[in-house]
Amino acid sequence: MIRLFKHYIPYPVIFLGLIDFLLLLMAGEAGWILRALQIDMAVGSIFDRLAPIISFAFSLQLALIAVGVYSPEALQSLRFAAARIMVAISLGVILLALLAFAMPGITLWRSNSLYAVGLAILFLMIIRIFLGAMLDSDIFKRRLLILGAGPRAGSIAALEKQQESGFIIAGYVEMNEGPSLVDTAIRRQDITNLPQHVIDLEVSEVVLALEERRNSLPVADLLTIKTTGVHVNDLSSFLERETGRVDLDSVNPSWFIFSDRFSSGRRLSSTFKRGFDIFLSFLLLALTGPVILLFALLIRLEIHGGSFFKQERVGLYGQKFKILKLRSMCADAEAGGKAIWATENDPRITRVGRFIRKVRIDELPQTWSVLKGEMSFVRPRSERPEFVDDLQTKMPFYSERHIVKPGITGWAQINYPYGASIEDSRHKLEYDLYYAKNYTPFLDLLIILQTIRVVLWSEGAR
């Protein structure tokens, strides 16, 4: 993996993304030349068409990221990738139309774009046909040596079995710290020289998966291994990097205390984020105001009571505030005032409510809370006080998710389905802690783009 602005991205994604961008540039250039030859017009200097070609490639590249073309599913299934590419091209064309309206002359002419779009689809599909097998092969995968053979080592073995894993396990070393659960593990006493064993296996990373480090940690050997250029990592940091979440089963308080990547207090980032929230909330309220009013009217026609309702949530540092939402359930959805998790095919959801929940229209009024500064656009999702009080007693580090403001969309929302149980909340907490620990504007941009995919395919909606 490569670390980009504190966020890890697999090498195959970087490799394919760069190739796609070059192919989109080629498609834009070829589209211009083909149109010029068709109407017998001089092709002109490359500098005359540089800005339109770059804007064409950049717009389509953003659309490819937004719809999940670089997700593990798309890298492994040509049919899945083809469907996402077609949707991405459509979104890219819409973005190009908006750019042409806002900044005339910076995009390709419509006649040029027709050729360029057709060639872009052709190029993107061809490269996936040729590179599909290679991207899923061991060429881009790292070779690991696992020190340990107990349950912690077993969690890495389970992760390796997933098709999208970016590594292969070259071997296990049983470190004499308990019963071994890995049949292929080699006993430490059978290895005369551990650093040489690492070199012989052509390992690029050693992962410490010890059940108990006391009297088991080979400090001298690890120092020698480190000096040879092999990366040495502990299990918690390894799982964080590979899964994009903080694994609650492997971390302890000291791991959080000595981490240097919690950045919620950085003044420059906070100022930039607040300015972005104000700008985007004004823009979104202006663009979606008619949509909100339309569905408010439809809700009023379907059910009795108000179209909007306020709900108490827990915000920054545990402070309570109220959000505004479009009503998607019947008026007496929570008889007696007791908070109830939403379930799949929940009978309390109305017909209009089912639609607005799938496309997230019911969340749009929360933009007002963003404008007031109680929320941000991208942060962990806010929870109701009744759920928070219960969850804080049942899982570790839950209160740490409140070191940042809550948000409308977040890292957990794009990576995990709707949470409707204690176990779901635990998994979502792991993603929320990853976001709080690794926040950068770059990660926010990724989340905003990927939210488009979640809305288009109604992922995780209930």
C-alpha cells in the first residue's frame, strides 16, 4: 500500500487510476483530432486544447472514483466494473456540462466530447480486460511473516482469505507463548537465525501477532530485521491499515495514547473544514430547497402530523443538540417515547418515507445544523442519547468518537451498512475511530465522492 495524506491506498488502485487518467487524456486528444479531421479543420497546437482535455480527463476520473470503479468488487468483476463505468461516464458528462456553463471554453466542444466519451469507454474496458488478471495476481501483493500462531495470528489468516487482500502470508513463527492454532507454523527454536529466515522468505513486512509479549518479544532480532529494510508492524496498526478501521479486539488504551495521528485539534484543518461546511451548506440548501419542500408536501398528504420532526442527538464532547429531518415513519412510530432501532422492511416506514430514506433525502434538512455549526458534512454519524448511554457501557472507546463533531455522512456510512444492533454499532465505531485518528481534507474528499455511490445504489438504507 501507499500512504497518501495519512490514508492508505492499495498499489493496484493507484496503478490502475494513473493508467485510467492517461487513457482519458488520450481519449480527449483523439476525440479532438477525429472531429477536426471530420470537418476538415486544422488540429492546431496541443496548447490550444490542453485545458479542455485535462478538464475532460479530470471530470471523468472524479466520477470513476465516486461510483466505486476502484472498489475490490470492480477490480475482480468485469461485469461489475462495466456497469459502474457507464454510470461514471454519465456523471462525468453532467459535470462537464456544469463546467461548460460556469467556465465557457475550458471543456471540449460537444462534438469533440461525443468522440472522446466513446473512446473513453472503449479504452477503460480494454485495459480492464488486459490487466484484470494481473491486478488480482500476487505481483502487487506484499509477503508477510507473522510472529505468533495463536488467535491474533488467526485474524490475519482470515483476512488473507478475502479476495481483495493485498498481501500473502509467507510463513508463521510460533513464539513459545501458548498453544498454536496454525499447523504450518515453525517453532522459534527451530530457526537458528530469524533475520536470515526473513531474507530467505523474501519478506517485505513482519507483523507481531503475539498473544503475550512478555518474554516472547525478540527485540534484538527485530532491530536487525528493521535495519535490513523490512517493515516491522504490530497487529493493531497492521489491521488498521489493511481494513480502514480500528480493530477493537486488538487495541488497548496505550495504543491510542501513544498514537500521533489524532488531529481533531489542528487549528488550520478545523478552520478550513468549517469554511467548507458553511459554503457547502449554503449551496446545498439553495439547490435542494425545492426538493425538500416537495417531499414535505407529499409526506403531509400521506400521513397526519408535521412533515418535519426534531430529534435529540449527541454531538461534540457529548453535548446534546436537536437535528431536523423529514418524517419517514408514521407519527406514532415510537409509542411511549422509547427509542427503537430501525429494521429491514420496517413496517413503521411510510411509502414516501421508504423512497426518501433510500436516496437520503430525509437527511437533507440536517444541513441547517451544519450551517449552525452543530454538525459537519463529513464526520461520524450522530446517535440518540438513549443509544449512546447503552453503547458506552457495552463497548470500549465509544466515547472517543465524540472528540469530533457529528456529520451527515462519514467513513462508516460508506464502508458499512445501516447499523441496527449492538454488533453493527461496534463495527461502525471501528470505522469512526479510524476517521477520527486519520482525518485529513483528502479523506473528506474521498468520503464525499463515495457518498455518491451510496446514494445511487441505495447501499445501507433502511
